[in-house]
Amino acid sequence: MADQYISIKCIQITQPIGLFYVGVIDWKDLKTIAYSDIRRIENEEKNTTDTYLGIQRDLSPKRIKEIAEYVRNVDATFPTSIILHIPSFTQITEETESRNLIFDVANSEMQIRLANDIASILDGQHRIEGLKESFKIAHENSEKFQLNVTIFVDLDMDDQSMIFSTVNKAQTKVNKSLVYDLFSFAKSRSPQRTAHNIVKLLNDTANSPFKDKIKILGRADDPDRETITQATLAELIIKYISKNPYNDRDLLIRGKKLARATGSDLKNHIFRNLFIDEKDEDIAENIWNLFEAAKDKWPLSWSEPSILNKSTGVIALMKFLRPAYLSLCTTKSADIGATLTKSDYAGILRNVNLGDDVFTKENYLPGTSGQSALYKQLTELI
């Protein structure tokens, strides 16, 4: 079944963080696509743990009731923006994904996939829940409510936390402990924070193969998903560090030690013990050296626009990092956790029989199919 989209009038805005979008959406459509991210303490069966559910605050039934009553007023208005975060794509199966956003710059229109829970609410959950409550019983305002929305695309967790904190830290209605917790999220040691810092280092350091190639935000007018965002690269790094990053973060905040990886777990999470030993620079160096070797092997494709230095190539190479790293550690009789050099990675890439002219959209379709095809070719001779 083909994806359905709603169309909203929208403008593109540029600020230091990058591009984002401001538009107008009917509340009924917003009700469908948006969900509340709530960080709270959940009482789970027979134990109590901090369960990460997002970065919004707990819903207040009293506040929802007040808003629901207010919405029935003849002059009801919500002039301030609902702030949303929407990933540019959603993985449906291992081989397929759906595009969530399409932005038409010329006509200032955005198409948003009409599907449940594709947009997380960074600010405005009480307004949305109040509208839902109010409109359970139809009244004269039921069909009149449009809402202005600010839409960020492909933010990583650190930047979502930063935006929430910035918007809410001066507002007394927000529990201050939540805001402090969010600042802690960005400051305390965690797999997310380590990945965020590594991505920033790769993007900002002179002579890095990634220098100025990584964007904080994705773009809604990026049909081929070419932009390499902080979130994309950070998520790939986290997969090599932790199978449960939020649990790891929670344990670290509590002052507890993380379990070291051994056996198959270590082979799946090759950088976990480096993270536990706080050797983040060694993780960064391994990633740097692989991509520096790729840059040297395919200099034209890396320096010119091609799929190699866009998301298709970078994601495929990041997936290739694990089998390449394990193979090299075996060959060199090195422990998993060793820092491998550019020449080490260059040696394994020497076996890859791909020329500098093959990295085109025709050979590697944008999205998961192209990534999988390139990954398969990279790993054939390992």
C-alpha cells in the first residue's frame, strides 16, 4: 500500500543550528503524526528503574483539562509554535524504508507522511492533548483549529535535549529537575554523548576526512537522502558501543560500572570496552583511519559529489568497519580494542575491486538497497 501524505504550507529557515521549517497544520493531522516523548520514572514489575522514554515532561491532567476548557472559548488561540522532530526516513523492514518529509522549495509546501507517531513533540504536548480532550465532544471550534509548527529534521539526542532545555529552562511550569537532567544528558558520560563528541571531532578537525561534510540537521528537500547528519553517524557509532545505550547511561549516572563485552558480544560491539575504559579518542581514530584510507583509495569520489561521501557510502563503510576491524585484528594477532592504522585499513581496502568511477546513483540506489549493495561488495573478499 502506497504511503499517504498531507500537504502543508511551510517556509524554510536558516539559523546557526542549520535548516528547520515553520508551517501550519490542521490539528487532526497533527494528532495523527505526533507523539509525546516523556522522560519519567516507571515502576516496572518488581523493580523501579529510570526508563528513558524521551525528553518531554509528564502530562498534567489538570493542565490538559484547563486547555480543553479553554479551547471551547470563542476566542481560543495558541499563537506559539508546537516544536516537532521528524526523522527524514523511517525503517519499515530491513530492506525498505518510508520517506517522512518532502519539501518543495519553489512552492513552499511540505508533504508529511500521514502515519501514526512519526513526529516527536519537543514542546507543546499539553496543547495537543488538551485539543484531543476538548474535541472528544464536538463543538463549534472542532473544525477551526490549525496550529503553527516548527519542524526539525534528523536531530540527534543531544540536540533534541538542548532545544528542549533552551525553550523551557526559563519557564516555571517545567519541572526544574527535568531541565537539569537534560543538561546532565548532554554533559554526563554516555554512549550518546561519546558518539556526539566523536562526530563533532570528525567534522570540525582540520585534515579529517569528514571535515565540514556532516550536518547537524537533515533536510526535508533531500530526496536521495544524501546529507550526512550528526544523528545518522552517531547512531552508527553507538551500535559499536552498546546494545542498550539508555541503560548504560542510566548506570553511569548512578555511579555504577558497565559490564565489559566478551565473546560474541565483543565481536558485535567492537568499541564497547574502549568506551568503558574512556578511550574515546581510540574509537575516533579507528573511524578516522578507515575513512582516510577510503579517501586515499577513491580520491575523486571522496572529494567530488558522489554517493561515496554521502549517506549511502558512509553508512556502507561504517557497517564495513566491523568485519574489516575483526579481520585485521585476527591477521595482526591484536586484541579487539586495538587502534588500527590507516595503512592497516588501506591493506584490506586494497582487496576491494571497485574503481573511482562506480559510485553513482545508477549503480547504488539511494537508501537501504544501495547501502546493502555497496556493503556486500566491500565485504566479499574479507
